Amino acid sequence: MSDHQAKRPSDAAAAAPAAKRARAQAAPVFPTYKDAPDLPPKIRLLCEILASPATDVEAALDDAAVRVTTSDVEQVLRFSYAHPRGAAAFFRWAGHRHLRHQHSPYSWNLVIDLLGKNRLFDPMWDTVSSMRSQGLLSLASFASVFSSLAADPVSSPLKAFVDMPKYGMDRDTPALNSLLSALCRASRLDDARAAIPVARAEASTRPDADSYAILLEGCEAAGDPAVAREVFDEMVRHVGFDPANVPAYDSFLTTLVSSSSTTALTEAMDYLAVLRRYRCSPGEKFLRAALAAHLKAQDLRGAQVLWDDFVVRLGLIPDKEMYSSMIMLQGTLGHAEVIVEYVDDMAFYGVFPDADTYNMVLKLLLKGRKLREASAIFREMVKNECWPNEANCSLALRMFLDTRDWETGIKVWNCMVANGLPPLEESGNMLVSKLKDEMLPEACKYAEDMIDQGIKVSSSTLGKLRLCLVKVKKGAIHDRLLTKWKAR
């Protein structure tokens, strides 16, 4: 069961054996009817009654004179977590007045969940007992119980696990994994580890590969490499190496490589080599973190080996963050020309550069003085409506004009003006000053455009323009510009 929304019975069977679902985490917020503007009027009315300060909820519901269905009950309960006592009263009222006490298992689970999330544990357990009497209790119900108890520092979800037979439930491995997941989500990693020997002793329940994957995800969330090593060693002793247990290896190596230790990267690579000997591998989470670590260490060779291993050999689909790490690493080490290959490669994997990616690439190309490639990237990013940032605008305009690439320089300027990209005043004056010696008509044109658009042309720029115009006997053009300039 999710943190604030119960699972339907059909979900429970799939959720129990699957560590991926058992470890899933819901957002810790209470849904309210005010967050759902499209609710049917009847559901909104019922939610408003439960949210009102009325002391006799059932009387208020009777006065509303509406009939409710099982689906109505489920909807109202989902939006009434902030009003648990009113929700419980509504549940009783709906069962007695309209449903012949035949609530759905989903509705029952919602009541358990909303009572537990509000730490109303006595009525929560009463509801669990009622569900058992009707034969509706499931692992989804206990998943919610574990989650609620784990969120309360003074409560013991482990005791709830031990007491499961009292409610006709098996203390099997899926139940243990649900308990471990709840404890790890609540940042109670030590309690989760302590639960395993108790489960063995009390119920002969043995952890499986998913159990250790949950614990290792808890270690990752806690940023605790020391405990992660202990859990990994215990996992290897009890369940061995399993190529299918990618989540466990992914969390373990991510924890190691992300730690602040000076040997973190080396240690993670050593463990990766061990896994490789057993044909095991972590996943994309580790690759993302490892590439970032190689970038920090400026280790291009190690990053390239990882990229070839995971992307080329194993077929892992890289994401934007992975590409960004490789692009930054290549660019900062002076291989600016190579980064264009990564940008071209992204589309083959369905990863498309955004403005941040384009700006990073443009900056690296400009700093590496790869102006032909920078010009191509600039055209591509503008075509895709991704605009250069202020620093890149200024740098690109200056570099293209300094190398007399007037065409690209003017395109950069036009882009800046069209999209209001700063620094317009400084850049515009630089454009006019650079153009005046070789492209005087264009310099005059852009000076006039600036004046017309309210972009300040400096007196210094106008003075330089005047000298050039007087030399070619076109002083009248300057006089006209000056008149416009003064009028502004």
C-alpha cells in the first residue's frame, strides 16, 4: 500500500513479491477535495461535510439526502485523510445506510491507511480486526500498517509483523519485504536490519534478494557506505550473486561512488570488477553517479571505459545527465570537437538537448575556439527555440566578430534582439564598432535599428561611425543618425 492511498486487492498480489513495488514511495501529502476541481458535485458535498466542524457527522450526512455507492465511498475517503474521524464516521454511515455493510476491500484499506497516517492506531487495529472477520485482510492492508507505524518513532512495525498470525496472515518473505520497505522509507535503516534476525528467529522467515535490495536502497538514501558494505557482504553470503538482482547492485555501487571518501571512485570500480566476474551488473543509476564522479576526478579514460561498457556493450540507454557528464568531461579536457559527436548521438537514443545542454556545448566550443562547430550549434539551438544565455551571447558575438565571421555574428545579434537577450546595449555597440571598418553600410543600418528600438548607442560609437562616414564623404548619414539619437 502506498503511503497515503491504499492498493486495490488486485494490486496486492503483484506488489507482495516484487521488491520494485515494495520499495515504491508515495508523496507524503494528504490529498484534499480542494485539490480536485473536477470532482462530481455529490463527492464534493460529502467531502465538505466531513471537513466541517459538525459534531454529529452522521446526522449531517442524513440531512444531505444523497445516496452513495461503493465508488463514491472510495472517492470520498481518498480525499478525507485530513479528517480521519469524520471519514471513519462516513464509512460506518455509508455501510449502514446504503451498502448493507458490504464495503469494498479498497475502502477498508483506505480507512486503515488514513487512520494510521493520522496515528490513530487503536481504531486502526480495530479496523484490521474487522477486516479479518470478513476475510478481507491482505498484505496490502499490512503494508499500510507497517508504513504508518514506521513513521511514528515510538511505534514498532516489527511487533506488527510478529503479530500477523493473530490476524490470520503469514509472516512470509513478501511480508518481511513490505516491513523492510516501510522502515527504510522512514529512515529507520538500523531497525530494518535488526528485523531480519528477529524474522528468522520468530517465524523462520528468510530474506531473499529483494530483501537485500531494499536494505541497500535504504543505505543509499542514508548515504552510509559502511553499512552498505556490511549488507552487501551479508547478501552475498545468504543469496549469492544473481544477475537479475540489478537494483541491489545499483544501489550498493551508487552509495559507494557517491560517498565523500577520497577512495570512493576506486572502491566502486573494484566492486564493479567483482560483479563482472559473476556476470552481474548495476544499472543506470550507478552509471549516472559514476560518470559524475569521473567528471569530478577529470578521469576521461575511466569514464570512456564505463560508457563503452554500459552503453555500447550492454545497451543501456543513456539520459541527458549522462550525456552532460561526458560532454563536460571532453570539453574541459580540451577535446571540444568530440562533444559535437555526443550531441549528434543523443537523438539516436531519443534524448534531445534542451537549452541548458546547448548552452553548455556552445560555451565549451567557444572556449575551445572551435568556431565552425560553435556556429553550427548556435544555428541548431536557435532552430529548436533554445536561446543562448547572457554569457554565451556576449562571448559568441565577440568571438565571431573578432574573427570576421560577420554572417554568424549578425545572426547572434539578431537572435539577441528578437528574444530580448542581454546585454543588448553593450553587444550592439560592439557590433557597430566592429562592422564599421569593413561593412560600413551594415554598421549604419544596425546603429539606426538600435536607435529605433530604444537600445542606447553610445556617443563614442557614434563618434567612431562619424569618422568613417566623413572619410567616404557620407557625413550626412551621420547627421541623420545624430538627429534621431538626440530625439530619443
